Amino acid sequence: MANRIALGVSSYSFQQRLASGDMDLFDVIEWVAHSRAEHLELAVLADDPASPIPNLASDPGYVDRVRAAAESAGVDLSNLAMHAEFWAPGGADVGAAVARVEAYVDLAERLGITRLRHDVVAHGALPGDDTPLFEAAIEPIVAGSKQVARYAATKGVATSVENHGFFVQSADRIRRIVHAVDEPNFLTTLDVGNFVCVDEDPAVVVPQNLPYAMVIHLKDFYVRDVDPGEGWFRSRGGRYLRGAIVGNGDLDLGSVARSITEAGYEGYASIEFEGAEDCLLGIERGLANAARLLAAA
């Protein structure tokens, strides 16, 4: 069943080299074309005309050149990921947020991309028991996501929410949003590693959310209970995490791979590399390890 999964990579994995100027997006497209990756996901970091990733501030001519370069190189642009905020503790302009995400649906269409991942709240953990805040947030989150999904359907674009950003990161919160939005083209971008940021075991919760996966992100982390020093961040429960090459970290990705194949998932799976190693090394080894794990599953 693994041969029905298209392994690719997120542009976020190249952030080291994109940020340093060692590579631009056209270099990334060429690199992907000559790698074992079958597709490239574009992760928008900001609405900034200088950003290499096409966004709402980009010159339309640049957007068209990116699409043409990908098509010329035979690189499938699989998914466009961007930030959005339908709720905030101090209030959010849902109408403006929806209009912005809908503009990104148009941008995806211009790029020839048929999948869009949008956030629903800002990245960051809220202190203490945030359950009452989530209960207050779910109505605008669902309303905004539903409106976007219906607009995207008119463009032939599927939309999704990803388990990341702490507040909307646990498996049950993602499923609750997907069920409440209840649109056939609204699913989840399922990041198998991000669950450890809220102290969930990917081997347990990935199977729960697989039926709703639009795209899978393959990611690995080193996990420690005692402070290992610089370069680590804390999970919601206080554990220490650091990005790892897929297959090199502490997550049970063998079990995750088995659950992916046993669920009969077909579609895109993207490497998201956040480790300290050189990103090209991290991506190459991550792709090889992901292929090995899926083949053995």
C-alpha cells in the first residue's frame, strides 16, 4: 500500500538555506526535481513581497514564474500552507481573516495547487487549563473554516487545519473541528510529530485522525525529560523537544507507518525537517528513512 503514498517535502524544510540566501525557491524546485521527492509543499511564513514563498504580497509575475518552473521541472506543487486567525483571546476580525484565507485559495488556484492548509488561531500555548477558552473559540473557528471551505469548493480546492500551535494541536480538538465544520472538502493536515508538543503519543493518536487526513506531515523529534541545554523547546507538559531527521528521533515512526498503511491512506506525505543538521542532509535522509519505514510497514 506504500506505493500509493507520494513522498515529498515541505518548503519549510529548506528554511535554513532560504533564510541565508544560499538557495531561492527556484533552486529548491530544481533540488526536489533531482531528488527522490515526488512533490513540494509550499509553506508561507509571511505576507512579504521579499519572501521566496509565494504569498499575497508577491508580484503576480513571480507567482506565475514559480508555477512555470515547477511544471517545467516536473515537480508537483501539492499543498499551500498559511497562517490564519479566526479567534484570539482579545478578539479577532473573523470577516477579515476569512477574506484573507479566501485570497489564499485564489493564490493556490493560480499556482495550480488543489490543497490549502490554514491555521485557525495564532501559534502559542495559553497558560493553565485552556478548555474554557477552546469552548469559547470553537464557534468562530468552525464558522470561519466552514465559510472558507465552501468558497474553496467552488475552486476545486480542499482545505484543512493542522495539529500545531499548541492551542489546536491535540488529536481530539482537531477531530472536533473537522466534525463541526462538516464540509466534504475540509479535513486535517496530519503532522505525525506535532502531537508530542502537547504530550500525546503519535503511535496512539495518529490512527485516530488518519480517516480525516488530507495531507500527512512526517516529522521526528528527540524527547527528553531533563533539560539537555541549548537548542530545545518545551512541550505543553514541560518535556524537552528538538527536531530530528525523520527516522532518527525518539518517536515510534515504525508504528506510525504501519497505521498509515493499515488505514489505506493514499495521497501526499511531506517531510518536515526542523533539525539542527544541514537541511539538505536532513531532507535526503528523512526521505530515505520514510520510504524504508513505509515499505516495511
